[in-house]
Amino acid sequence: MTNAEKSSWTEAYEGGSLEAERQGFRQLAQAMLDIQEKNRESAGVSHAMRTLHSKILVGVTNAELRMDSDLQSQFHVGHFIPGAVLRASIRFSNASGVPKRDDAADMRGIAIKLTLPGGKAHDLLMTNYPVSHARNAKQFVQFATIAMGDPATLKERLVAHFGVDEAMRMITTVMKGMRPSPGLQAEAFWSRGALLWGSFPVRLMLRPCLYTSVEQSEARPATADGLREGFANVLHERPIAYRLAIQSYVDEEHTPIEDAAVEWLESVAPPVEVGTLVIPSQNILGEEGLRDMAKVDEMAFNPWNAPALFRPLGNINRARGEVYGASAKAWGASSNA
């Protein structure tokens, strides 16, 4: 990518200005807090939960992101330098706002908190489907609000609000993304929204290393916590690792920044691998492992918890700064998260 191409991208603010957009985000944040409270009531618990991704599957505090020694020069930005090793805490989760069995159809997420030199943190959030069903934050919240009603009439209500074509696109995306998981060690994850990488936009991918592919003996147990148990079984025997890859912005048509529902196709924006996320072999179901998991579950993860060189881009990501912060405050995230 040339310097001219890197500088050709732009962001477009809802309402015409950043301040007008932020005012809208405050309203969306309140709508999500209402959903958070309804989820709490549905789950029958006394304490507030995360609005989404409420159930932790695995939490570790001793992972490492190891940047490649031959990292391409265009990706040498900030703390991402050749051979760098960054300590990481990781939270795997089911996407639903109400905890449910691991063998249910759902999407899965990974939240990574990198510890930077000087003690600051950099959060990376990804989901195991490459695109969002929502193009922007307003559409995301409207869909979530409508989905709180009777499932039997969900399709009709979505069509009435969004129109046939848009409603069916959203439903199709959700149905493709929500599925049983064969095991977290076999899942790939995508950032879905764009973020800045120095001077140009990118999306991120995590792909399981070949040696961690699921074998028949490592299949997810058919239990309520089967994804956690299956991951624990594998991790007890060996490390689990994923390759971090970067897709670079090409143009607004093929790699849009504002529309999170458009996939950045690998044929258009080929992923370039830059490092390996390694979770060392350990007993995550032992006393120390469960203690670490509880610690991770108290952490708040937000894509805006990042150096300016890596700030999130696009409407749905800009909304996360407002919405995630309000949600974390409501469920009582630890102050150092």
C-alpha cells in the first residue's frame, strides 16, 4: 500500500459531526442498559451482568502475544515490533446476554488485554464470525431491542421496522453466525470493525494454529460447560495457539470503514500474519486456574482502551466507547480492568 493509498480513507459521522454522533450514542447506551436489566431479570440473578457476552467460558492471565521476528516494516507500529513479547489476559465468552448451555447455538468472542511497557493496556476484541449483522450502532441497538420480544413474531417485527431486504440480510447473518462450536481451540475470530494501525485502517483476524486443530478425542463434551471443559482438556496436555493476522484497507467499496456488515474478503484484502497468541499448558479448572478466571471475569474490555495509534474506526466502533463504558459501570467492572 502506497502512502497516498493509506491517506485516502475517511470516517463519516452520523448527524454530520462527532458531537452530534456522540449525542446519539448516549441514547443508544441507555437503550442497551435497558436490555442489560431485562437480561438480568430473565437470568433470575440479583446482580447486573454484561449486556452481551455475559458467560465467561475461559479466562487466563498468563498468555503471550509473540510478534514475528520478520514482521513486515509497514506493521512496525508502537509496541508491535519484531520479536516483541506482550503478556496477555484473555476472556473467551458466549455472545448471548443471558448465560446458557455451551452446546446451544451462539456466537463466541475473545477479548484480549495486552500489558504494554509501563503497565498500560491495549484491548483487542473479536468474534467468531467475520461480519456484524448490523451496519452501524443504531441498527445494532434497534435489532437488539426488537429481539427482546416474542421470538415467534421476531421476523415480522424486523421486517416491519427494517424492510424485507434488510431484515432478511440481518436474520441470515445472525443465523449463519449462531451455531454450536466444536471447541474454542478450533475457532477463528475477526475484529469485524476496523481500527487504526498507525496511519491506515485494518481489520484483525485470529486463526487457530494447525497443531491445535480439534481431533476427535478433543471434541466438546455435551455438557452445560462443555466448551470450557473441552478447552481445559486440551490445555492440560499442550499449549493452544492462534496466529494473529492483519487485513489492510483497500478502498471504501471493498473494505468500508463505516459499514460493519460488509466482509473484507481475503481475496481483496489478503491477511498478513504478524504474530502468535500462545496460551501455555495449564490446569484452568484447578484452584489457581479458577481464581484467575474469576479475576478475568471482573475485567472490562473496550476497544477504546488502546493507544491513539490503534484507535477504533467506524460508527459501530465509535459507539462502543460510550456503550461499553456505561455497561461496565452498571455491572461493576473492577477499577483496574
